[in-house]
Amino acid sequence: MLHRIWQWLRPRSNDDFANEVASHLQIETDRLVASGMSESDARIAARRAFGSPTSVRERFHDSRRPVFIESLLQDVRYGLRGMRRNPSFTAIAVISLAIGIGANTTMFGTLDALLLRGPAHVVDADRTSKLYFEFPRPGEPSIPSANQGYRTYTAIRDHASGFESVAAYWTNKVTSGSGPDARLLDFVAVTPNYFSMLGIHPVVGRFFGDEEERDDNGHVAVIAAELWRSTYGGDPNILGRTIDIHGTAYRIVGVTPEGFTGVNLSRVDIWLPLGIARSLLGPTVLERHSGAYWLNILGKRRLSVSPDRVATEVTAAFREEWRDAPRYKERFATARAIIGPLQQARGPTDDLASRASIWIGAVSLLVLLLASTNVANLLLLRSLSRSREVAVRVSLGASRGRLIQQSLVEGMLIAASAVVCALFVARWSAASVNAFLLPKARPTSIIDPRLLTFTAAVGLGSGLIAALAPALVTARREFAKYLGSGRMAGGPQRVGLQRFLIGLQVALALVLLVGAGLFVTSFRQIRAIDLGVDVDHVLSVSVAFGSIQESLRDPGARATANALFGEMVDRVRRVPGVARASTSTGSAFAASSATALFRPGHSPAQGSPVPFFRAVGTDYFQTTGTALVRGRLFSPDDHRPNSHVIIVDESAAKRFLPEGNVLEGCVVVGSDPCVHVVGVVKDAVMWDMLGDKGQIVYRPIESFDGGTITTIVIRAAGDPVGLIPAIRAAVQSVSPTLPWVDIHPVGQDLDPQLRPRRISASIFAVFGILALGLAAVGLYGLLAYAVAQRSHEIGVRKALGAADAGIARLILRGALGITVSGVVTGVVASLAASKLVASQLYGVSPRDPMIIAVSAASLIVVTIIAALVPVRRATRVDPVITLRAD
Amino acid sequence: MTTKSERAALLQGTLDLLVLRTLALGRYHGHGIALAIQSSSQGALLVDHGSLYPALQRLEASGWIRAEWGVSDNNRRARFYELTAAGRKQLLREADEWRRLSQAVSLVLGPELSGG
């Protein structure tokens, strides 16, 4: 096939064929002469034997290729010549389409990975489901959750017969190695049947055996191909080598295939038996009485079983399992199982990244539509200015079909060039968009058959859209009257379609600008939320000591860990550039424990909510920048055993101590009957930036036992990120055997919540400006054309005494007429769409009049700018020259 | 020397097959192909020189043969043809078909008829 295309593209020349015929005749003559004929007789005989060389040449010509390809090639050459002749036109058309197509390629890549394509290497993904449970209660929105206990897993495995297999997994991070070599590995702990259920085979070695599900005594691990390559250099004798997991040597027994990351997109370094949870989470997590909700459950349906039937079975198994639970009636009686898709982004839980991607995908389609319209418009204008040329061709016998074909070929050429450019655009933009939306996923290549097919299809579609209008207009036009007329008759009144297209562009641009305004404002509102912590200057340091749970239970281990942290803080404080440092029992935006808090005599009902609890070291509030509202902060004297003082935040004070002055009298904290509230501080965000804040009780870490330090907070005098290496060195100098030390700006904890909003805002802003530019180009083209068409009319007007101002007004009025009708349409459209975006916005109304007004005004301003050059040209029309031209 | 009436005119498809078969033996220019067919059929098959070149062109366009200018035995410039991999496959296919066809035809004709 390739060969044939090559033949069409590089046809053999007629001359070459003629040479061959001549060579044949010569050789035949030679032969005849050699057999005794005279030279001249031989020449005649050779020619007679050959027949007529002319007719042979004709047969050669026809054999080369079908006629329609010939004409197609002609059109392609003609189109290419046209593109070369008018490079600025070509550049504008190609670039605007390339941006539109590139944006769509990028978003398709992301959406494909998130929603469409099944997880890599997994077989029968359509029969394999992830299980979610919801606990609907009247008057409350039901929030499905994928996290379950081991007990639920076994109940489903043993009783839901519609599943041919049920597997469970737990995703987390674990420290590996110590000292400067320490690092953090992303692991998935799995039940042994996890791999067989997903249809995965080891590249090397084996996966886990059944006896390894509950038990981790064998200390075996399966590593990902990526880790095998990067850390072990692809060592063929990898089996039997060991890897350090949390201070224990694990024997490597197998390697998973390249690119396999389980059912999620996030990177995985290592696979461990589920039993490892007993050393990482606590020895009882696999027991019936464990209250931990940590597992994700997968099920593979039997071929004949419907998802609905399995859902019913799973629901029944779940309720039966928990029938004897203490609060069965309130919590589990209405539980319902949801058989969700394997892709988490398509599941019933809210997924910010997929929501943002769908939005951006829709917007990029809009931009593509806009770009195609723009190119259609440019082509249309050009075809009008070519009317005479076309009329000549028609009179020379070109069929209308042929003209349409040529018009379509031109559109396709532009689209094809745009597709090539778009792939370059996408290579760059896909990387940055994916870094924003799927930061943990392995980067995907743009050279992907699905992606390339999609891009080609989008390019073809947009080329068709762009070429169709000019083609149809060409086909409908009466050409006879263009011939013989010096001017092109009937130009101005024929631009109705272009006016409509530009009006449409203006409307789309307005919608995008309003979107940009809304998303940027919303993002700024979220950024302006008072987090209660000075995120610009604060770093958070955590060290993955042994198992947190172990040290919680073991006072000796706890004391050692706390002493080490104390030593680290002392050393960190001496690092130049560190203003303050302190310790706490939890990271800044998340709480790890809770405690009761109430006035004596106001003890709350059993089971009602309690505040979060955090024990803090000296200078904690000064370090985080959490502001004092009333009373005082902890004094050095408070940081001693049995000081019986606390600080609460505003929400905790309001909600749990509403009676009288919080700073007066005793309050009950946990089992401590009389504690004094010495101060009230501002609320800090608790995980969800937009949700309830604070409700934290702070206590000096020295004042009671049971607090395990997990985190050091550091306030930098200047830029915190530059201090990280020095701080890491200071922390590690405490002990050469420290596990992985994690140091990051504390604001990073909130990044997953901000990221999709940041990208929505920036993409809308980019697209909005782009749309504005496209509309300006469209308007400019139309006006320039109109002025050229009407130069005769303008000349006459001037000769009759019209002032320049009057002529400028004439042109501008036409331009503004288009813009205003487009703006009105756009405003109506954005008001109609406001319901759709409302849920994506924070702190701004989707119908914000100011944003709509500014968007409309900027379109008007752009219209005037686009009109400047045509207006100048119109006022310079010399009436004498115009009139003489007739 | 055979008389003219005994020489078979070549059907177009047959010419293609014979050209491919000839080129399976080596590199030839157009004139050489015509001669080779003639001599290997012991003069029974006569190649019309005028039809040969369009046929060569067709085969070349189909990607079964490829051509290159070179110099002939007697020092004349000539276009030399050779078989491509696809051409080799095509030859097997066509030869097979031809054998089936000729077998079928001889079955229909039956044992030799006595002249009557």
C-alpha cells in the first residue's frame, strides 16, 4: 500500500518512459544488425515489431493512476501553492486550528487515562468492579465510601456467590532503607488472588501464595518492573535479593509487568502481602473486632451474573455480617453496596480531577469550534476575493464538483498541517496538564495509537467544518457576472454568512471570557481563605519512625522518639534562615486524635461529636503563625508535666464551651477534670479547605503523657523551600539510622484541593484570551474585505462631500453591530450555562454582573482595535482614483 | 523454426505471469524479457513488444517488480527490472492459478481427439 502511495506521489515521468522505448528499439536494432540485416532495415523492422510508440505511450500514461487521483493531486499542488503564496493567512489559519486540536488531544489523553481506558494489563476489566458502600440516612446526603474493614472483605468473599473471585488491597507509603539512603516507597498490599483476578502474570518469579494473605512472617515482596530497572539495573538474578521495608529485609520473589499499577493510575514501587498491615497498622487489623476501615475491595463477576444481582448479594452479606454490631440499626441496617467501575474517576465518589478534566474537555471542544469557525471565515473571505479567478476557471470548463473538491482539499491541507503542529502543542501541554491533574500517574506518551487516531479524526472534522461553508458558497455562486466586470459585483451584500460566523465567534468568546473571569475569581477567593497557618513560610517535617502504633502502645519507644524529635528541633533551630521551630502530634491540616471537652456539669450525650486534639511544643503558634484572639499563648512555664492548661480555637470555644467566658473556671478535657483555658486562637483549616474549620484543643506536649511527636513545624525567615537540604542534614545528624525524613512546605498538604481549581482557572484564562484573539482576527478580516469591496462606494461618498469621520462611523457601526449581537447571544448563553458551573465555583456568583460587564467591554474594545486599520484605509480612499477606475 | 500460425498470442494475464517467472531467474531489461520468454517457450510464445512495456509499468506500479537504469551487454543504456518480495509471492499465486486452470481445461478437453 505504501508503495502505491509512493507511486502516486512520485509518478514516473513521460520522458523516462520514452527513453526506455528508445533503448528497446536500439537493442532490437543491434540484434537484427548482428544477424545480418542492414542498419536502416533493422531500424524499420524493430519499429514495426514494436507497434506505434505513441499509442504505447498513451497506454503507459493511463496505466499510471486513476484520473480522480490525478485531479486530487492537482488540487493538492494548487492548495499548497496557495498556502505558500499567502503565508500570514496560512499561519493564522493553521495556528488557530492547531491550538484547538492540540487542546483536544491533550484533554482526550487525560480523559482517556482517567475514564475510558481500562487499567494497563488488566483483563476482563468490564467484569471486574470496585465495591463501594453507602449508608443512606434520611435528611443527609449519602456519601459512598470505598474503605472497608477486613471483616467486610471476608464476608463478601465467602457469601457473595455472584463473584468468581474477590480481592482486597491497601495503598500506602512505606520507608525503605535508613540514613541518607532512606526513601519512601509507594506500595500496595494485596490478597494473593489480586494478581490472578486481574489476569497479571509475573515477568520474573511468582506472586503471593494463599498462606501469605494474613501472615507476613515470610517477609516476601513483589517489585514493579520500574523499580527492578531503576534500582536493581534489571538484574536477572533479582529473585532472592532483599529490599528493606521499615527496617526488615524482605525477599523479592517476583516482578510485575512494565506499566502495571494495579487498578489505579498512581505509581507503585512494590507489592506486599496484605499481612504487612499487621506490622504497619497494628496487629489486630485483620481481626473481627478491628474498627479500621482501610481496605479497598474488588470483585470479578461470573459471566452470567448481572451487576444488580451481585449488588443485592453483597448488600445482604454486608448487613448479615454486621447484624450483631452495637449500632447496627443506626449505621448498617440501611447499608447498600455499589458495584462501581474499576476506574476510580468513574466511581461514585467525588473525583475533583475527573470533574475538572471533563470541564476542560468541554471547553476545549468549544475552542476548537471557534477555531474552525475562524478558519471557515478566513477561507470564505478568500474565496470571495478569488471570485474572478474562479469564474475564469468555471468558464474554462471546471465543474462545480471540481470546485467543491478543491475547496475541501484546501481545508484538509490546512487541517493536516494543523494536526502536525497540534501534536507538537500537545506534547508540551499534555505533560503540563497531566502534571497538574494526574501528578502521581506515570507520564503517558503522545505517540499512542488511540491518541493519534483521535487527533486525526478531530483534525478531519475541523477541516471539514472549516472547508464546508466556502465549498457550498462556491458551488452556489453565479459566476457569469463576475466576468467582464472590473469590480467584483455583489460583494458586500454577500457577507451575511460571515457576519453570522463572526457573531458566533464573539458569542463563544464571551462565554469563555465569562468562564475565565468566574474561575479566576473563584480561585482567588479560595486562595484568600484564612488557613490559620502561614503557609508561605512554614515547613513541615515528619519522620516515619518504626510503627507509630507500636510507639503509641510502648511508652519506652515513645520516649525515645520524642527525645529524638527534641534533639532534632534543637539542631533545626540552629540552621541559618530558620526563624522558629516547634513540634506537634499531628500535621498542620489534619488531626490524628480527638478528646472530650466540656464544662463540668455539662457533659455531652454519649456519641455526640468531640473536638480534635493536638499536643504542641514550645513556640508552636509563633511558628505556624496561628493568631491569638483572646487570652495568652503557652508560657515556658506551661511546658511542664501537669500544667493543666489548654488553648482552644474559636470554633471549639463556640461549639463546646458556649457557657460564659471561656477563659474563666475549670473545663473537663478527656479524663482531666480541671483544666484552664488560657487562650483562644484562630481556626485552622482541617483537611477540607471549604469545609468546617478547626475545633482543635491544644495542649503543651510536656503536660501529659501519651503524646507522640510526629511532626516538626519550621518557620523560615525567607523562602522556606531553599532551606530544605540544610534542614534535612540537621535532622539526619541526630542519628545515622533514621528512616525517610519527609520535608515539605505545609501548604502542599492542601495542593490536591487547589490543583484542579488552579488548572481550571488558568486554562479558562488562556482559552478566553485565545478566543478574544480569534474573534479579533475574524473581525479584522471581514472589515478589511468589506473596505476593499466598498472602496468604490466610499470614493463616491467622499466625492459627494462625506467627511472622514462619517466614513469611519460607517465602518465602525457595521463592526459594532456584529459584536453587540454576538455579545448579547453570549450573555444569554452564559446565563443559561450558569447552573452548570455553579457547583465548581467558590465565593462568586455564576451570574456575577461585574464579570459579564468586563467581558463584554473587552470584546467591544477589541472590536474597535480590530477596526482601526480598515477604518484608516477607508478614510484614505482617494475619490479621484476610485472614480477614474470605472 | 515454428510457423506463425503455431505461435500463440499471449493473453494479458499470461504475459504478467511470464514476465514474473522470467524475472524470478534474474535481472533483465524489457528487450531481454521478450527474448527470454520467446526462447524458453522454444519460440512458441511471441511477446508483442508494444504490450510488454505497459505491462511492465503495471507490474511496477503494483510493487511486484522494481526498475533501475543500467547498461546492457552490448553497452546500451537500458532499464533493468527485478522481482520484489511481493512479486515473488504474486508469482507463486499466479502460477498456482494457472496450473489449476490448465489442469481444468485439459480435464474438459479429455484424451487427445483424433483428427477428423
